[in-house]
Amino acid sequence: MRYNFNWPVIWRNADRLYDGLLLGLAIAIVALAAGCIIGIALAACRQSRSPLLRLPATAFVEVLRNTPLLLLVFFVYFGLPELGISAFDNLQCFTLTLAIYSGAYLTEVFRAGLAAIPTAYIEAGKAIGLTSWQRLRYVILPVLFRIVLPSLSSTLISLFKDTALAAAIGVPELTYGARWINVNTFQVLETWTVTAGFYLAASYVIAVVLRRVERRYAMVR
């Protein structure tokens, strides 16, 4: 059987790809921001001397890092309603899951970043009379983010690609839009070729932009 290519039909439905691309980027950015908060909190707990903080944080991180993301998505989307928690729609469930998942991975990034902060910076903060909160706000966090900036850039690109799994629960991101076009046009090769191009182009643009940010703000040691 000969396959008949029909590229125009893909471009006539390209609005679904554009909208899905923007939604995927938004999900990745929100998940990264929330993941940073989770990661910093868990990194602080893992560095704590108290077993009550360190052990649960370690267990949480290890479980999430060794569990497939799609399984976690299904657990949150299908499992929480069985427990009486049904306040989230499919988009919120996926974003929440991706944020927690990224937080588990970023925990180790931030833990390494905290260990890499020069002690002279903290001692200087103490010397000028900064309180613990002021040292955290004006010294530790700014330096920490400059140290881990390259890792955050890579994580954002990874999270953007992971948003393809949202199609499994009906979130209308890029892969979901491609599936709709595929089902309604039966142009398999064109659909997935163009979709792959969207992912490649978006990831490349993100990488270029973030590399410039890194060169400007990354920690020089």
C-alpha cells in the first residue's frame, strides 16, 4: 500500500499544536517554580541533623526519583478521587504531579548547591549583623540560585519534554493536539514529524535563551 503525504492538512490544524505548545511551556515553568520551593525545603531537611526531618525527606525523595512519572500521574489523577480528594482537574493534577516530581530531583541539586556556597559569604553576613532570615534572603538564596542555574536550565527543558505524558489524562498540550490531528486526518507520518519539530525547536530556543542567562548570572568560581 502506498502512503500519500498530505502536509497542508497538518498546517490547517496547526492551531492545536501552537496552543498545546504554549500550554506545555506554561506547565513546565509552573512545575519548575513549584519544584524549586519543594526542592529547597527538602534539601534543607536532608541536611538537618534531626532524624525526624532528614529520614522522611530522604525516603520521599528516593521513592519519587525511582518511580516512573506516568505512574505518579495515574496515581494522582485516578487515586486521589478514590480517597475523597477530587478538587483538581486533569491539568491541575498533572501540574501538581510534575512539580512534586521535579522537586524530588531538584532536592539533590539544591543540596549540592548549599554545600558549594563559600562559607566566607555566610561569615561575612554574620559579621555585618544580618539575622538568620536576612542571611537566607540576601546571601544564601541568591548565591544558591547562581550556583545551580545550569542545572535548572536543563531541568526546565526536561520538564517541557515530560509534559507529553499529560496527553495520557487528556490535558490538551502538544502531544494531545498531535493525537487529535492524527486521529482525525490519519496522516501519521506528517503529524508526528511536525510535532517532533515543534518539540525540537522549542527545546532549542529554551536552551539558547537559558544559556545566555547562565553566562550573565551563573556563579563564577
